[in-house]
Amino acid sequence: MDSTLACLAAWMPRQRWYAAKGRPPSLRLLAWWDLSAESGGAEDADTGTRIRTFLVADEGALPAVLYQIPVVERATEDVDADPDHVIGSPVPGTTFIDGPFDPAYAQALLRLITVGGTAHGPQTTAIGRVAGSGGAPSRATSRVISGEQSNTSLIFEGDGAPVICKVYRQLHAGLNPDIELQEALAGAGSPHVPRPVGSIEGTWPDLATAHGTVHGSLASAQEFLPGVEDAWRVALQAAAKGDDFRDAARALGTATAEVHVALAECFPTRTATDADRAATAATWERRFAIAMAEVPEIAGQRGAAAAVYRRALEVPWPPLQRIHGDYHLGQVLHSPDRGWLIVDFEGEPLRPMEERAIPDLPPRDVAGMLRSFDYASAVAGGPDASSWARASQAAFADAYVGASGSVELDPVLLRALTLDKAVYESIYEARNRPNWLPVPLAGIDAALA
């Protein structure tokens, strides 16, 4: 097993979903589980192929991060895979392939989600749970979406409706909001989310206590809509050309408000208490402190930021409810037939899972989208980019407020939430995309102006 961990440690830092860029992993094998091959066992006796998912803790991070790494083990002489997807050869004559890029894993994954069943390993199980009314392909060709960071998604197309399946690379205890919220919205008849197909839930040893097991989400699947474009690309193209995006932004603002209204009907809401305000203030302060440690150039703005946060604690707050939690243009798809569709309800990847399920402020999602328009204008660099962003932001916010049942957008509270989002972005960019750091820094300056 030491040779397996050595291969993984050499391969993981090159993957987009690896969280600690620039630092070698310190790995411990927590558990594994085996997906059934066509023959019904964990290993195909004819080819020697084994499909195994390793759960590996990187204990060099604080707190430790648990990764899900699906692997297809093949005889080296039979491997015909892109070298970028080859993990290594821990044993002479055997080669490990990153599971999503191997058809054996892809088909077994699709079967577990669309048919159901249970896969087993030491102290570990993975249970396929079918959602909806079926219609997914029983066999299909698969391809992996490029460009993702914290997960890996596969698109399946074959003898039924196309499906996109997301494999969660970083695991947390608890039901992933990506599954919980989307299924609730679809069940309530919301037109703004894709139809869920199924998910995989698992149990594994408790990483935090080393005693007992925890339960959490391993993967999810939903309908894939051919011909859709993500809102980030649509907005980038418009910003680069200087095209008027206000009508599209209005439609997105209305869709966002309608999803918030539906979530408030599906899940409990409550009035914000003094304890809620104190907890939010502590989160804002803690996030700014972390940002100062990683982005020292903002240290001089701590006093101004504290003043913005303090004022936001003194104004009325809307009822707390379930929200998207990590809302931006990359989390929205545009369908020619169905308009804007909202996806990826996981919440902020840097937040613990239990925090993501706590009722929150709906304007937090609005702030995230406002920041995303700033990102689109900065990246596109089109003519009069700042005016394009301001016009799109105003159209989005006006439509949100004008939608039936939506909450008010108090400018003082929205300013604080927008500032906090830019601070969060500065941490993310410093860790993952340093060249993009000027974008959130400009956002912090604007929120404090």
C-alpha cells in the first residue's frame, strides 16, 4: 500500500481539484470501496481489471482534507490511456488510471446511480440511490468535462436521455446541499433546475475522531441538456463585445428570486437572532484575518472593512433560509428552450458541510452574482467594461427585487456581503490563481470606497 500512496502523492498535486497547490501531500489511506465489474465481482477475471475507489486523507493540510480517488487497475500491457490520466504503476506490470477517464469505471458508476445497489469496502459502503422517474441511459459513452476544479463531472450519452454525473473529489460528512436542494426544488416543480437522476451516498471511518463512521455524499447525477451554455461564457462574450446584457441579467434576477422563494417554501425559515448576527460578524472578521495573512496588501483596509461590517449589523435583516451559497455566473446554464437553469448548490468549497446547510441571508447569493459580473467585465476586457458591469448588476438587482415574494436588498447589508465575497475571492485566488488576484482586490476597494 505504501507504493500506492507514493504514486498518488506524486500525481495528486497536478490535479485541479487538489486543494493545497505548491505543497506535496502527506497521505494516509483511510479506506476504499470496490465497484462491481460486469461479471459481478470487484475484479474482471478475464482482463484483471479492478475498479477501486480510494479514500485518502491529506494530513499536511489543516484541517486534513479527505479525497475520493477512483482508480481502474489494469495490466500495463493493456493500457491505452492518455498519459495525463495515468496515475502510475505501484506494482510492476500493473497501471493505475484515473477512474473517470476509464470506460470501466464510468459504466460501473452510471450503473450504480441509475440502477441502484451497494458497493463495499473495509468499514466503507457506497449506496446508489435512484431519483426521479428514470429515463437515463443504461449504457452510454462517456466524456469528462474539462476545466472543473473541486469535482470531476462525466457526461453520458447513449440509449436514453443524456446524463451528467458529478464525482465529489473532496469529501465531507453530511448530505451535500447540491443533492438536497436540487431534489427539493425539482420536487416542488421549479423550472429553474435540471431534473435529478440519482446519487451515491457513502459511509466511511470518521477522519476527525478515528472512531466510528460518518455518512456523506460521493456523487450525484442529473439530466444533461445538450446545447446549453453556461452564463459565464455568455456574459464574457457580451462583455468582450460591449453588447447590452441587461435583458439577460433581468431574466437571471427573476429566476434567482423565484428559486429563493421556492427554497423558502421547501425548507424552514427563521428570524435572525442576535446570536446569528454575532456569528456572521465573527465569520466576516475571521475571513478578513485569513485574507490578511495570505494577501498582506489588504491589511491597511481592516479598519474600513470593520466599519462596513458594523453598520450592516445595525440594519434590518430578511428572514434566514436555505440559499445557493456559492452563486456566480459559472453556476448558471442557459437553455434555448428553458431559459436560465441554476446548478451546483454545494455552497462555498472552503466552508465545512454543516455550515453550508445553516439558513442564511438570501442577499448573500445576490452579492455573489454582482461580484461575478465584475469578474466577467474584468476578464473580458471589453469596451467600457466597468459600465457594462454596472448596467448588468443594476438590471439583475432590480429584477430580483421586483419578483413576486422576493426579499428586500438593503444597500448597507448588501455592501457588507459584497465585501465579504470579495475577501473570500482574494483568499481563493491567492491560493489557486494568483494572476487573478487583482480582480477581488478591486472589488474590496470598490466596496470600501
